[in-house]
Amino acid sequence: MTISKIEKEWERYGAENAYYTVLTDEKYRAENLDEKMLDDFFDSGENHVQRIWHEIESSLVSQFSPRRGLDFGCGVGRLTLPLAAKCGEVVGVDISANMVTEAEQNRARKNVVNASFVKDDGTFSNVSGSFDFIHSFIVFQHIEPALGQDIARRLIEKLEIGGIGVLQFVYRDKTPPLTQLRVRLYRDYWFIRALRNFVLQAKTESVASIFPMNTYNLNNLFAILQENDCHRCAVRFSDHHFDGVVLFFQKGREALY
């Protein structure tokens, strides 16, 4: 799928069901959202940031306090906004203008002054400067691996020497084979996806129910880290119906061994 097609897909998701697209729980569908659900949604982001900070400070850098952070695939700001409490400045990046607009509204609603949001397609042409912290969570699984690996390289290139990265990837699909086949058909054949969406619309259901899911080769990911001098690493497993890894790493000038 080309960047333009990906952008079109995620613009639609962002317009129709932005919060459910970020966390696929029925309570976050547009028709169910209220102040309590929004608070619950952002509390989940706070909890995630506390967990990754504990891991960073336990495994890599004690009392980590980055000057400038980047959150790739920021969506509506679920993780970017709590990251602002940990960073001097944080930039959220997303391919969807609708998501970026919603994130800015959430930033204003929460009165967070050191966060900003940028629409970018993963080339980071709209993102200036370098960062001492980069982050992405439950994002790369929605990007085809060849493209996702290129984006990961660009992200790491923007990371300063001594900076910390936290990137999550899926490496194994645990769903039944027939489910995997069905999802691949929706993902790879636009006319099958269009027919499915037409049927769902006729039933007044959300069309943003199946997102493209992609698994990554761990060998390729570790090669990217090694090629970019990210030799201090910690790996933690994730499970969101797919087996995944969260890669914690520090960029350095030379290998330890």
C-alpha cells in the first residue's frame, strides 16, 4: 500500500472513530464517548508512560529527563500528552490531519503548553531538529514492514547520541489461520474491503473495525539497531492479541562488546 493510500485510510479512521481507532475497545467508539470515557482513555496513556519510564530508569538511564521527545503515530495524543510531563518539549507526529486536529484540541483542553502536533508521512520532512527521546507504541503494526523499517531508521537517525528510544513492533500473529486469511483479504484487496464496508454501513456499523496488521522480522529490527549504534538494549514483550516486543535502547558511539 502506498503512502497516499495509507494516508487516505487513516484520514477516514480519524474522521469516523478516532478514539476507537487508537484503542479498539467498544467503550471508545464515538457513540459511547463521554467525559468519563475520555478520562479513562487518557488515564491508560498515563499508565503506559509510567511503565516505560520505570523500564528506562531501571535498565538504561536513571533519572531520565529528556530535553526533547518525539511520539510517532501520536493519534489523538493519548501518549504524547502524558509524555509532555516527562520531557522539556514533545512533538506528536501522525499521518492523519484529523488525528492531529483532535490531538491539538485535547492539548488545549488539558492545558498542556509544551506539546505540539505535526502531520507527517514518516519522512519527517515536517519535523525539525533532533531528539533525545523517541517513542512509538501500537503503530508500526499498521504499517507494511518494508516501509515501517525505513521509518524506524529515520526515527533513529533523529535520535541524538546518548538518547533513548522506545519502539514497539508485532512479530507473531496468534489469531486462527482463517482469521488471518480474512484480514489479509481485507487489507490487500480494496474491492473486498469496499464490499465489506458497504455491508457494515448498511447495518449502521463502524467501518473502522479491521485495521491492517503486519508482523515484523526481529532479525531485521535488531540489525537496524546495531547498524545505528544502539548497542544498549532491553526487550520486553507485549500482547495485544498479537505477540510483540517493546524495544528499549540507547544510542551510543560504539559497541559494548
